[in-house]
Amino acid sequence: MSEGIDLEAMTRQWQEIMLDGWSKATKQVVGSDSFAAASSSYMDWALSWQKQMRSNTGQFLDSLEFPKRSDIARISKQVTAVEMRIADLEDRLDKMAGLLGAMSTAMQKMVEHSIAAQPAPAEAAPVKKVVKKAPVKK
């Protein structure tokens, strides 16, 4: 190879010229009214296509009786509400169980106290049983 040719510098220079050319061409195309009109037209088409596909998919899922996102969200809210009510009932039951336990303990103490406060029963005299014989008929 010849010593006077710098391939690296030539490559860099070629790359800069190509990038500048593409940059100018891209700016010209993107900045034009026809590109804006074409982009707008394409975006309108894509939006209408997306709406139509969403509608078709919804109809298809309805025909399969498949739940929609809104159905699942509604059921999720209902389940959450039920869970909250159950948790509230559990709290109430815990409080009631505590109160019943305290009442039972208090009643047991009252019974023990009243038994301890009563005088001991006196010994009763033995009772004689008098049994009369029934007359025998002859």
C-alpha cells in the first residue's frame, strides 16, 4: 500500500459526509407538509383499526362468555368488601369471646364467694319412716 493514503481519515470523512447527507434528507422529508399529512393519515387509520380490533375482540369474548377486565375489576371490589366485612366480624367475635370469658370468670368468683359465705348446714336428726301396712282383703 501507498504510504500517502490514510484510510482511517478517509473512512471518517466518508462517514461524516454520509451522516450529513442522511441528516439533511431526513430533515427535508420530516419537515415537509406531505410527510405530516401522510403521518396524520396513517395515525388516523391505525387508531380506527385499533378501535375496530378492540370492538371485534370484545364481541368475540362476549360470544364465549369470557369475563372482561371490567367484570374482573367489579368482582375484585366485591371480594375485597367481603374480606373487610369478615375481618370486622372476626374482630367483633374476638371482643365478644373476651367479654364472655371475663363474665364467666366473674360469675365463677361470685359463686365461689357465695358458697364460702354461707354457714355450714347443721346436722339434721334422722327421720323415722313410718310405714303402715295396707289392710288385706279376705
